[in-house]
Amino acid sequence: MASDSGQDGLTRRELLRRVGLMAGGSVMYQAMNSLALAAESPWKGPTELKGAPPGASVLILGAGMAGMTAAYELRNAGYKVQVLEFNNRAGGRNWTLHGGDRYTELGGETQHCEFDPGLYINPGPWRIPYHHHGILSYCKRLGVALEPFVQVNYNALLHGSKAFGGKPQRFREIKADYQGQVAELLAKATHQHALDSLVTREDQERLLESLRGWGALDSDFRYVAGDVSGERRGYLKPPGGGLTARPESGTPIQLDDILQSGLWRGVSSGDHYDMQTALFQPVGGMGRIGEAFGRELAGLIRYQAKVTSIQQDAAGVTVHYDDASKPGVSQTARADWCLCTIPLPILAEIPMNVGEQLGAAIGAVPYASSVKVGLQFKRRFWEEDDHIFGGISYTDLPITNIGYPSTGFHANGKGVLLGAYIWGLNAMEFTSMTPGERVQKAVEYGSQIHPQYKTEFDNGVAVAWHRVPFTQGCYGMWTTEARARHYDDLCAIDGRIALAGEHASFIGGWQEGAVTSALDAVGRLHQRAVAQGASA
Amino acid sequence: MASDSGQDGLTRRELLRRVGLMAGGSVMYQAMNSLALAAESPWKGPTELKGAPPGASVLILGAGMAGMTAAYELRNAGYKVQVLEFNNRAGGRNWTLHGGDRYTELGGETQHCEFDPGLYINPGPWRIPYHHHGILSYCKRLGVALEPFVQVNYNALLHGSKAFGGKPQRFREIKADYQGQVAELLAKATHQHALDSLVTREDQERLLESLRGWGALDSDFRYVAGDVSGERRGYLKPPGGGLTARPESGTPIQLDDILQSGLWRGVSSGDHYDMQTALFQPVGGMGRIGEAFGRELAGLIRYQAKVTSIQQDAAGVTVHYDDASKPGVSQTARADWCLCTIPLPILAEIPMNVGEQLGAAIGAVPYASSVKVGLQFKRRFWEEDDHIFGGISYTDLPITNIGYPSTGFHANGKGVLLGAYIWGLNAMEFTSMTPGERVQKAVEYGSQIHPQYKTEFDNGVAVAWHRVPFTQGCYGMWTTEARARHYDDLCAIDGRIALAGEHASFIGGWQEGAVTSALDAVGRLHQRAVAQGASA
């Protein structure tokens, strides 16, 4: 069967030409292109490494997303795999705190999470975008159930402590009123011929029509109180039923107030590529992925193993580690190759014989400061009183975010909010506090947005990433300069050692960075291992 | 305790004044307003009717959302309640078709739904917005579990059969490129002083800053290919990990192409008040609400009861009906009051002694034509190949929508799409077809958007609302003129009969219209019953 011939001997080109003659050009174009959609994503499907050299072994340092991705693929390819993990659980930053969990941070403070059964907080990642094909494919293969993560909630709040007298505004009103008045201004500019040199007369008509629909303008291209804007911004009294049904419109917020408040900054929060729908969360918490990976790799992972040195020679790599269950006795592991996913602040302190370039790269990436606070309340007042179901409120207070749970809607009993998600200088300040003080501060700030905090607060936990013993920071912060100078060195295989993790990716701070980095690294490690043959 | 005095005898006003003197005006404003948020919604919480006159009875016609809302509240208030329902199930248009279900439409065609276990289609309503407090409150009280309904999916498709050669475009690209170029045009107009008479110089600076952030413009206020626009529209090759990590940007679609294509119409689909997040669906299908209501009201509802006449007198209302299980024998029910939720096209054919005004109102509201088609496929190719998880693709083909399931992500086995959701003339055309032809047409049209249809299609069902025996139409379409003339007459109590349903609301076609209409009607009926005392 010739691949470019039809059944009756027509070439594909000729067939398309005839289709075109019969049905007009657009059908032909469609016939040529209609199959192209599925190929648009560069994601090629799961990696399937095969054919490890007989007896070849890989030692993997770290059972986070990168380490376990590598272990999964290398094991499947036939390598002897061993994973050393500092914690007594799999997942690393993929981590969920439930009631009953204990966590001790650097400095020795131990927190006992007292959330009710089923309630949790993800101290690390909490959402997965639809285009993070790597992590999603492992969720599928490991049977981790996913549910939608609500990022944008039009009824959530935008809050500026100096804007609107400190009163939070509804996202839907700021968004509709900003968009409507932007559309109105551009319609006016169009009518005043300001666009005549930029847009053809015909397209100006189309532009005006689009601005009216998109901006919710009236027939005179004005954004004003009434049903048209109400169908975007909501109502003072929404439409209902029976004789009490007639809606009442509220008054749009003036553009100058929106501009001066800075609240416009929150409007595009759901437009960012990483925050666009569809977004997911594993049912039961992000940590379900790490747990599933850990079960899949049971027997390959050695927990509570603190690496103390990494030494390579011509034939392999030797790693010394302390076993927390046998204090004082140094243990040894050895393999032909080593994939190291230890976060850079910790790796930088571990003796390791690698080249100058990799050594310099390891020291070139500072880690971001971030703090997350989980707060349990006696009831889900954000749903019951404020009609906010999932999503995020934004504030210029140090707590930055209040995240509402995307699951368990309408549940009676207690509920847990993400009470703070802090970056930068504010995160450093929160890191310097005790966990109890962080929780207290989050409650104080949050009560400016939800006064119910004062009476409904129950308990909380606070994770400051610079005090997390297994990372000492949240994620690697690459500057453009550091990336130009050191990134390729960080990723290049140094003798028998390769690095992987979100720090070795262009998607810093996301699990997808860890996964794609590991897939890239094991692919190259495999190539090299195959080229060199099996170990002696 | 005086309500306007503090503990030390200060009046509230004086206290606020002192707070203002100490801490500056904005704190005072905040103190005055910070508790106002929870009161913003006019929703006052569940209705709690109490104190039915002893022995008072109400006959309710129809066990849809309006009828069961009324039955629930009136029963709780102490009325003797009986509900007559045409179907052999509760819910009315709240209805889910699962595998194994049978449905016979007007004309006699019977469909046997052959979906796999757990898969379903909602022929009627399929989403509940966060501000539909009435229906949501019944979900909560009846224990109906809710999950997010994904309305907007940035990776779903916008398709114009004559646009871009018929090739579907990703929502995220059309949205980002439209928004970016609108922002760029307005920035240019601002720089060219076209806004000088409209916006102060200072606010123009703020506007420009906002347009840059919101529109993803570069430092020169241009919307161009690169990382800034890539972080909205996505990438040709998205950022990854390791040595294959560097992203590659795609080229934005030019504004004139977007305007000429008409695809801008899809951009604001998630901005509409009724389509804004958070949106919900009951776990297992919309019909779970009707089923739960039916269980709650078990014993009060008589199924398969086709009303044939409604006659009121000075003391009560007598309804004749045919019991489908005892053909040929007319049955009678009687009560002090009657709440009638029968859809108007059917009610108009039932003899009923009401006043001229109500009679005219019943005849004044034509019902919308709508068709929904559910299609089962052999696999979830939209997830596996196209990375579309939930949400809706829009097309100018007659099928209008393709809706992807918001649940069961990553499931192996078969999957069900909403393959068509049609209104107006196209719906009438589809209504005139047999169910099998509707399904076939939906597959043909849909394969222009998803070529996988051709090989993956399994089976389908199609509900044309004008052929639905219990409504003969989708919902009441009020014109402004008809509403001005007839709406209050339709809602007013006529003697001992009141009407309720989405047709007696300002939220036509939504379950919330049925619920709020019923709550309004039973409130007035209760008032009148109390005023008149118990029945003789």
C-alpha cells in the first residue's frame, strides 16, 4: 500500500485538489489541517527507556518527584536502582500535612497538626496545570485521582489595605469594571479616529462590535450601570423568581479608583499560562502523588538516609550516608552511576568530587524564601457567609493569598484555609518567627479580610521553607545572568554523576520542572551507560 | 445594654471618631465597613415557613425543582401536601440519562441509553453558579455532593467553519492575543494623547502600567512573540527540564484575523454572571438533586399522574388526573390550595378555571427550542490526544458546543461528551430528525473539530426539548413586551391557585428560577392561607 495513494490510485495531492474543486478552498484547507491539532503539543507521551546494560546500576539521591521519576524509568529500563531519602516518607516537597502529622523544622520547633480528619494543607505545590504533561502522566500511571483546582473565583476578594477604605472588593466587580472601561476608552478612541493609521475602517467596525460584546458596553458603547454590565459584575439584588424577582443593578467602580487602588493587578491571575484552567489537585492532597510513587518503588527507597559524601571514580560512585535509625554508624552505597536530586543549598554542603563548572553552578542558585500557613476554622464561613467556594483572594498584606478549599463544598464541621502564601521579604520576616507566631500573624492579617477569623479560628500550622531541613529554601531562583553562565553546566553529566530537580529546569518551583528534568537526565545517563556497556 | 453604647458609655459614633483620630481615616472607614461583606448578598438563608393553619392542605402539580421546593417548605410548615407528577421519577428537567435508561419522546421514538456504568449526560441543566443560593441550599440540606464544573478551559477550542481554514484554535491563544492587542491599541491611543480629555495625566500612567501587565505587553507596550506573551498564550515548545528545557515562542494571531474570524465571541464565555466560577455539578449527574428531593418527599409524590383538569371553587381546588398504571380511570385529588408548576405549553392545554389575566399570561410565553446530544466514545481522546480536561469548545457549526466531562479525568475505558447543545433554528431542524439522525449529525459535525470522532464513536442519545412529553419545550422565553404585560399576572395568586417554575422568574431556563419562584409563591400562599384560617 503506497502511503500517498488513494484506493483508486489517486495521489493524496490530487485527491485534495479534487476535494478543493468540488467543495471550495476552505474545505481543502480543512482536509489538510484537520488532523494537525492532536500533534500541536510537543509532549510525545511517556518516556519508555529500554535496554539497560546487563547489571548496570544507578544510585539516586532523593525520593522527591525528580528522584522517583528517575527511579521509575530506570527500573523499568532494567537498571538496578537504589534511592536514598533523607525523610521517612517519599515525596520531598510534594507533601501534605494532615491532622496527626508532626513536623520539626530547623531550629528544633516541632508542630503537631491538629486538623480534623480529611482536612489538610499542602506546604509545597498545590496545583497542577493541564499542560504539565509529565507529572500528569505519572498521576495517570500511578492511579492518583485528580479533581479540579479552582484558581479563579469571581466571588473571591481583591483587597488593598489602603484601597476602598480597606474594604475587600469582589473579583467579578473589579474585573468587569476594568474590562468594561478599557473597552469604552478604546471605543472612544476608535470613534475619534485615533486608530485610523493602525486599523482599517472595516476592521474598526468589527473591533467596535467586539468591544461592545467583550466589554459589556451598551448600544452607545458606554459601560454603565444596568442589565448589560450586571450580567458581568453581578447585581445589588440579583434576578429571582415570582413577584420579588426584578434585579437591581449596582454602580460600576470608576476606572480611576481601580487604577489608583492597584487592584487591577489581580484581574489576570487566571490568564497566566501556569494558572489557566484546567488545573488539578490530587484528591486528598498533593502528597498523594509522592505516596503513590513511594508505594510503586517500595523496596528501592531507603528512608532516613542523610547523605554525607558523594565520591566518584572511574568505575562508579560511592555515597556515604548516616542512617537515622542507627545513629553514629556511617553507611555506604555504591553504583555505576549517580543521579543526584538533592536541593542545591544542601548539596553545596556535601563533599563531592565534581568538576569546577558543576561546582560553581551548584553554588550559583539561591533558593526562594516562602511561607505557607494552614488555618483550621470551626466552620466554613467563607462558604456559608461569603459564598466563596474555592479560589483565591489576594491582598497587599504580608499574607498575600487566602486560598479556599476546592473540595468538600458545603461540608459541615470544620474547614481549613490556606491562610498565607508569602514570598520575598515578608517570607523572611515570617521565617524568623516561631511557628505559633506565624499562625497568629496570619490570623491577625486575615481578619482584616474575613472578620469571622476572630471568632472562628481553631488551630494552624506554618511551614517556612528556609527552615525545612530537607531543602533549606523553596526553589532555585535563576537570574538571567546565572542561567546563561551556569545552567548547562548544572545539567551536564559530570563523569558518572548527573543532577536533576526543579533547579535543573526552566519551570522552577513546579513539579513539572522536577519531572522533565529527571526525564532529560535519565535519557542522557542511559545513552552514556549504553555507550559504555555494563559495569565491570 | 444600649445598642449604640460602648462598655464605657461611649456612643458607637464617638468610638469611631476616636478610632479615626488615633489611626487615620482609612482605619475608621474600615472599622465601619469591615463587617459589611457578609451582608452583601441579598440571600437571607433558607426560607423557614412556620405555622400552617391546622388541617390546611396544598396540592402541588409537578415534581420538578419548583414543585419539590414548594412541597418541602409547605410540608415543613405543617401543611398536608400532595404532589402529582407526570413522570415515573422526580426532578422534571433536572434529569440525568445513564446507561440502561429508556426515554420515549413525543412521536413515539424510544431511546435506550447504552453508556458505560458511571457515564451520563444531563439533557437539561448541567451547571450551578455559585450565586444560585436557592438551589445550592437544597443541595446542602439534601446532602447532594457537589464538584466543580469546568466552564472555561484555556486549552479548549474555538472553531469557525470559515475561519483559519476551518482549523480550530486554542481558547488561550485567541484570548491572550485579543486582550494583548486591545491593550496595545489603547496604549498607542494613550501615547498619542487621544485620552487626554478623558483620563488625567497621572491616571494615564497608571493605565499604561495596568495595560502592560494585563495585556502581557513588552517594555515598549507592544504585544509580540516572546516570553511575555508566551506566559499567556502558551508556547510552541513549552519550558521543560534539563538540557532540552528552553522554550520556543509561537507567533501571535493578528488582531484582524481574530476580528474577521468572529472567534473573539468565545473569549468572554466565562465572564458572564451565570458562567463565572465557581460553578458546580452534582457528583453523578444533575439528576442527583431530583432523586434526593424525591427520597426526601417519598410518600407525598404520586408518579405517572397526568393532570387533565384543574378546577377551583370557594373552598379549594379539585384536580382530575389519569393514572398511567390504571388506564382509563380518572382519579381525583383535592386540597385547599394548589401550586401549579406544569410547564406552560402543557398547562395551556389543560382545562382550568382561572381569570382572564392569568389565562392570557399562560398563553403568552413560547418555549425555547433546544437539543442536547450525548456521545459515548471508545476512549477519552480529548484528554489523551488533545489535553482538554473539562470545559467547552465553541463552534459556528449547528452543534454549537462540545462539552468535555468535568470529572473522571484520566479514566481508562470509554467516555461521554456533550456532543451538541443547540438553540434556535438549528435546534428546530434537529428536533425534526429522528434521534438516530441527530446523533449521526452531531458525530459528522463534531468530526470537523475532533477527527478522532470517526474512529472512536460508540453510541449516543439525543434529547430534543420540543419533543419532551413533560415540557414540550426547553424553557419560557419572555420578551420585554410580554414580561411588561403578563409577568405579574402569571405570578399573582388567582383565587386558590398559584403558579411557579422557571417560567415565573427572571432567571429563565435555570433551576434557580424554579426554586426562587417557588419560594416566592409559597410565601404568598402561606400568608393568604394564614389570613383565611384553616379549611372547613
